[in-house]
Amino acid sequence: QVQLVESGGGSVQAGRSLRLSCAASGSILGINAMAWYRQPPGKQREQVAVIHSTGGTSYAASVQGRFTISRDTDKNRMYLQMNGLKAEDTAVYSCVTAKGPRDIYWGKGIQVTISS
């Protein structure tokens, strides 16, 4: 089992920045990619950013150029630096990791609220 705990969320004004952190613990050997997802109010959950074990990253078009995903393997942490926040970034953000296609772990999620 892998436990994921998000932190760093909160409420900020549009244009500001936030940095989310995801701490991984438990049976973390064999973790491949890690990712951030978000679910805006009343909408479906969507992938925000992915970081692969190689260090390669990919982003949703809506956050490209504003968000940066990173990973500290020594500390077993993943981060999401969010700059230039917009009202439409308001959502519950969750970190996810997987050891295989059927071995997926989710954090509980953390609220990010952007006021315009």
C-alpha cells in the first residue's frame, strides 16, 4: 500500500501562486509516474500534470506555462508549483501514483480556491 497526503492548498486571489506538495509513504518501491489531478466544482476530474520516473513531464493545455510539476525522490515528495492562478483553477487537487495499471493510489485531495 502507498499513502499519499497533499498539502499546500488554500484560498488566494487570481494572479497569485500556490505550491502543492504530495508526500508518499508506505510501499513506495516500484512507483512509476506520479500525477496531479483536479476536480472543479460540478465538473469531471481532469489530469493536470504528470511526471514520469525518467523525469519527463506533461501538462494539460489549460495549465501549460503556468504550472510546474516536480519530484524529490530522496524526500518521496512531488510538487505542483502553480503561478498566475485563475478562477477556473479552483478545484480539489489530488495526487496519484501507480505501480501498474491496476495498482493505483490516490490522495484524499486538497481544496484550492481562487478568487477573482
